[in-house]
Amino acid sequence: MRLLAILALVFIVGCEKTPFKESKTFAGGKVVDAHTLNLGYTTYMEYCVQCHGVKGDGKGVSSKGLLP
């Protein structure tokens, strides 16, 4: 069941268009272009979301078996 959920998420993310269309300015005036933001988003969704969750709250599907 977990494998199916992970595969569905990868499929959805893989088919999704880029969520960032323009650059963003962060604290301290740091400007990050849309390409870099999308690269970070893709990396997070591929490697981190399983444990950290979609919202980054630590409630991903794999987090139940971890003891941080």
C-alpha cells in the first residue's frame, strides 16, 4: 500500500507543471529565480517528502517508522 502511495505521488509530481513561475525575494533582499525554486521543489518532492510530509510537518508516510 505504501509503495502504491509513493508511486502515485511520484507520478503526480512528475506530471505536474512547475509551481514557481517567477522569482521570489526573501528576507535580507535575497532574490531566488524560478528555476532554482523549482529545482528545490522537485528535489524535496523526490527525496524528502516521504518523511517530512507535503507540508514539511514531519507527517510523511515513512515517518511513522522513524525515531528522530
